[in-house]
Amino acid sequence: MKILSLVLALAVSAFVGGSALADADDMKWIAKCMKDNADAKVAPEVVSKYCTCMNNKMDSNETQSISTWEKTHPTEMKACEKEAGWK
């Protein structure tokens, strides 16, 4: 539980650092993305940067989760992987 709290705190800091318009809905989607990628073979900071990047690329009216949206947006996914240092 402490690790999840730390990861979520990192996500919040990364998101707030990148955008002053972070709201509860954005945090919810980023937290879900991080949970969906909890078993990724990369550092939590990388997952946080990736999820934040993807969230920022999505329309604010989007109803799909980041993990669902990325499947139909490979260009954005690759750009965020690169930005986050995933690969």
C-alpha cells in the first residue's frame, strides 16, 4: 500500500508540474493507468510520466480509460513511451 501511495504521489507531482489545470478527474484516470501498468517492467516514475503524457493527449471529454484509449491511438502511445523513457 505504501508503494501505491508513493507512486500516486509521484503521478500527482509529475502532472501538476506539467499542468496547472490538474483536476480530480485527471488524477482518477492517471491513478487507473498506473494501476493497470503496475506489473510493467519499468520504474514507477516512468509509468507516472507515461500515464500523465497520455492523459494530457486525451480530450477532456473522453470517457475511455487511458489503457483503453491507447489501443486506438498508437501514435500518441509511442510518443508518450518515448517521452517517459519507457523503451
